[in-house]
Amino acid sequence: MAGKGDVITAIAEQAGISKKEASAAFDAFVGYISDSCQRGERCAIPGLGSFAVTQRKAREGRNPRTKEKIQIAASKNVRFKAGKDLRESLNTKRGAKARR
């Protein structure tokens, strides 16, 4: 599994920039997506996919230990929907490199 450090290293190498610059760019990218979602806006990234906020209704659940009924509050969640390019790259024989 790739972590933040792995992503920053890959960005720095592929863009030919320092890791410090890549880290700032990565943080700005994540911050932009987070801010868009907090405003309730859909954020589409061409070639990757889109992030959108969904609303979950309040519902009744059960405590798995005690089997007691509990109320689960309404909440907002972020949904990611993969874009066409990403889906196609995953479904080719050699992934994204097959398209180049």
C-alpha cells in the first residue's frame, strides 16, 4: 500500500521537482478536495474521478456486544467515483501503460 511519503516521492520524480515542493503540491491538492467537500460541492478530477458529499439518514442500529438498540445519528460522507480513464486503465491487460 502506498502512503503519503510514497506518493510525494513519485510526484517529485515524475515532475522533476523537490520533495518539499511535491509535498506542498500534494497538501494543496488534498486541501482543495477537502474544502470543496466541506462546502458541499462535487470535485471532479479529470482522468481520476470525482468526490461528492452524500448524506446518510439517522437510523437504528445495534451494539454488537450487548445487542442493545442504539440510535445512529445522521452524517455526511464522501463518495469517490472513479472516472472513465481510471476504470479503463484498470481493465486493460497491462494497466495504464497499455494505453501509451
